[in-house]
Amino acid sequence: MRSVRWTLATAGGFVLGGVALHSPGASAIGASYLEWDVSAAALGVILGSIVGVITALLQMLALGVRSWRLVVASVIAVAVAHALADGAPAAWGVGVAAAISGLCAAAALAWAFRTPSWQLIIASAFAWWAGWLVGVGVAGALGLSGGSTPAAWATEHAVIAGILGLTWGSATSPDGRRVLQTRQLLAQLARVQDRRSN
């Protein structure tokens, strides 16, 4: 049940942020094709930090814990994503921004949970990247991308953020982390058995 609450809290924080502050996730990156927009990236950090705090508070409520490390990790995750979405060169595209922000988010969360496992970092970074790209695809398929009204804009960001939140939340939930740790332990056990048999 904790994993379900964690996943819903993550998705809920991302959706609230998506509707109010278009963060995390976007269907387009940056305003300039080849150049950074530093002021847009800085604003993205500020707005992403707000969404990160909201998401972390919901996550802590879901787990029944208080953790400043979780707040820092959530702020890093969403602030990096928002900064890249707003300020990175458009030539990078969504895939590159999602990959970079996914690695940052995964590393920050591994630090927060004090489990610096490469398997956890890679799996959760992939979940972040895939969730963002699937969210963009679904929003596009629903005809929400490039909408000119505030309602279309908010709906597009809510869809992208919701899918990103569900994939990221599932991968980083207590059950998701437990599966990765079990696989890691099984791999270590297999190596020990191989050494003993040789």
C-alpha cells in the first residue's frame, strides 16, 4: 500500500505542478534553437523547486516520514527538468532533456534514500525518460500539443506530468526499489556460488 501511496503522491505533485507551473515535462524544449536561454533556465529552477517541494511534501505524507533529503532530491529532480525544458537549446529535443534530468533525478533520489545502487539509478532514470516521452506522445495523440489556450496548455502539461509521475513513482516506490535490490542480491549470490564451484 505504501508503494501505491508513493506513486499517487508523486503523480499528484507532478500534475499539480503541470497544471500550475508547467513542470515537470514539456512537449518542446527551449525557445532558441542552438543557444541557452539562461534567464528562462533560472526561472525554470525557481518554478521547478516549488513543484519539487510540493511533490516531496506529498511523498512524505504518503510514507509517513519527514526527510529533508527527500525534499532536496525532489527539488533537484523537478528543478533540473524545468530548467532544461525552458532554457536548453531547442535542438536538444525532449529526449536529451528527459535523459539528463532523469539521471539527475535518479542520482538525487538514490542519495536521498542512501541507496547508491547503479541498478536503481539506471532503472529510475529510464523510467523518468520513458515517462516523459510517453507523456509527450499521449498528449500529441490527444491533440493537446501546441494548444493556444491556457486550458489546452494546462491539460497538455497535466497529461505529460501525470504519466511521468506514474512511471517515476512506480520505479522509485518502496516495491520498485525492493525489486531492484532483490535482483542485485540474487546477482551477488550467483557470483558467490560461481566462485565456490570453481
